[in-house]
Amino acid sequence: MKKVVIEPVSRVEGHGKVTLHVDDDGQVQEARLHIVEFRGFERFIEGRPYWELPLVVQRLCGICPVSHHLAAGKAIDQIAGVSQLSAPAEKLRRLMHWGQTLQSHALHFFHLASPDLLFGMQSEVEKRNVVAVIEAYPDIALKGVKLRKYGQDIIKAISGKKVHGIAAIPGGMNRALKPEEIRTLKEPLNDIIAWSKDAVDIARSLYEQNQPFNANFASLSTPYLSLVSSNGDWEIYDGNMRIKEPNGDIFKDQYPCSEYFNLINEQVKNWSYMKFPFLVEKGTEQGWYRVGPLARVNNCDRFSTPLAEAARQQFMAQSSYGLPHATLAYHWARMIEVLHCAEAIQDILNDNDLTSEDLKRDGQRQATGIGVIEAPRGTLFHHYEVNEDDQVTMANLIVSTTSNNRAMNESIRKVANDHLSGQTLTPELLNLVEVAIRAYDPCLSCATHAMGKMPLQVELLNQQGQQLDKITRSHTGEIA
């Protein structure tokens, strides 16, 4: 058996690798995505005061820090005994999260995924980067840069910084927007909406150009999990969970986020630092699901803004039965969400509540807080317990990419079986595996943690780099 390693997986956030086990006939017998970095946030925040959590946990990521900031913010609201924020505070959080989603989606689509979509999945290595996109498609690249910049401008206006700012505090927000800040954010909005609409058209066109290949590539028929509002609308800040079966039937609806631990459990495997979540009722083999833009668009009944809703209806029309399952349709769904965020931002910037100083509520201190939010990559869970001294005693994070872990592994297995088996494995052909992974826009840095004992190897080297000694601990704790 020959082992082929793709390391690192490129154009994703974080570090991972793929191993393919190929037999003597060239048939791929196994394909696995390994997350080989470890970040112990759940452990080292233990003992910290709970009000520090929104500041600390956003350091998990430089791309989607706002999602962690707000999920932790929702959790510490509950610890502070606040079940309902003031209207101005909630609107500021929503505006911040729409800006975050817009900038993150724009970064992924235009900077990371577009080389595969514009030049072809098996294009030469020299074209698989954003510089080649800028040279060949300067108008598309410039729109992507400006869309991301606008999302970051919103984040900076609310939190003080484009990355790792501070806004959420227990029971509210720390400052309102100033009228001049709102005027500045309003100025480019007509262009932002127009570019967002163009982005939907580009994503749809690129998806439809190569049918049925794109519909079948890495495609999986899976359940989908996401938040929806109380009336079934698309939702990313609040709401309850909905799960749909592959045929579109609802498995769970309005499932309370406060009881997520009765719905989802996590499996640990010894070859990855990322866990494998599953639906408890369905078990480890049948209970895996997908989250993210495809899940949210499939699960919701409607968007609350007209242009995005029209785009959603076109998206859903591609499937005559059940739900659209194409993994590459994630890109199309992602751009529909960008359009909705742009429309929603335009609406809320006309709301006088954004300048109100009524930003904080108080309540009776609680021992537990659970914050659930839709990060750009999917449903994000933050669960904390604190002691009488306000110190964190337990933290559990289920990050969006973690929920897609099994799906990413199944997608690369499908690509390996459909396109690599029996072929000479060239760099261009191996890029198909990475294309499947990139469709999920994984944030591997966010998603890494382990339960129990981790495999570990320590080497002692001299100044010349020669190994003097080595000790290894297996995942079971055995020392060798």
C-alpha cells in the first residue's frame, strides 16, 4: 500500500493534511483529512474571570473573531442573568455580525476559492492564487477586496479594531455608534449591494457552467443543522435550531440552544485533533450532518430582504426533489448570504437605536452560560460554567468546522473514488481533493481540540540536528 500525502492543505485557515492510501492497482482505499495542530483554549481559559471570555476566545481566529466574540458575549449575558438585551445593544451586535459574515465570505470566495472556479480545478499551480486572479480578472478581484474592506469597516466602527476589537460586555455593548460613523458607513452602500448582487451572479454562473460535474463533485446527501428565527427566517445571531433530512423533511424544529448537549455528542478519533460531532438520536455512523451557508439556505423558509430572497428561490429551484446537496453549491449559497447581509446593513443603518446609550442590562448572577450563534462557517456553540468567584470552571466549544469534519472526510473520499482511483496522481489532479475541502471554508485553527490523552512525540537533538533521544506517548497514554 502506497501513502500519498497532501501537506499542507492550501488556501484554508489553519494547518491540515490529507493522506491517501493507494493499492498496487492505483485504487484509493482510504482518504483522511488530518488536523495536526492543537490549540487548548478550552483548558487555558479555565480559572479566568468570565467577563474576559469575549476578549480571550476571539483570539482563536483572525478571520472570524467576531463570531467567537459574540457567542461568548451571549454566554456571559446569561451568566450575568440577562435574558434579553436592550434593543440598541442587540441591533449593534447584529450589525457587527452582518459585517463579519460579509467580510469573511468575501475573503473566502474571492481570495481563496476563486482560482479554482475561474481557472479550473486542474489548472496549473501558477494560477492557483489570488495574484493570478487580480491579473486575469481585475474587476472581480477589486470587488472582492472592497466587499471585505466594507465588512471590516463596520467591525472597526463598532469594536474599535478590524480584528480583535472589543464590543460585547455582560448584558450589552460598551458603546454606541456616532452619527458621523453611520454617515460614513452609508456612503458606499449602493455599490456594496450592487457588488454583492454581482457576486451572486458570478457564483451562480460558475456553478452552472459545468453541470452536471459541479452538482456531483464531492456531493453528499446529508441532514443539515442551523439556526432559524421563530418564524423560520434565515438567522445568524439568535433563534433556535432546525435540522432537515436530506429529502427536506424536518427532523427537529425550534430545538432550544440551551439543550444542545442533548442533541449533539462528539466522537474522538486517534488520527485527528478535531472531533466528530453527531446527532445523538442517529448515532455515530448515521448522525453526522452539515452546517454553514448550504445548511442555512436549505433550512430557512425565507430571507427577510428582497434581493436575497429572490436569489434563494433561484438556488432552491435547482433541485426538483429534496434539497440541493452539491458541495460546490456552498459557494453560491455563501454569496446569497453576502447579498442579504448587505441589504440588512442598509436597513439597520437607518435605525436611530444605533446611537442610543441604552446599552446595558443587569440581572441575577447564574452559574452557566450557553451562547449559540451562526458563524460564517456554521453553527457555533460556546458553553461555560463558573464558580462563586466568577472563575470559569468548564468550557466546551463546538466550532462550525468541527461539525463539518465528517462531511469533509466523506467528500474527499468521494473525490478520491470518483476521480483519483486508477489515475496517475499529478499535482493538478490532487488539487481536486483540496477543492472539496475548500468548499466548506474550513477554519482549522478554530476547530482543533482533543479530549483525553493526546499522542505526543518529543525528540532531543544536538546542535547539529542529530537525534540523541526520543520518547513517544500514544493516544492511549502508553509510553514508548
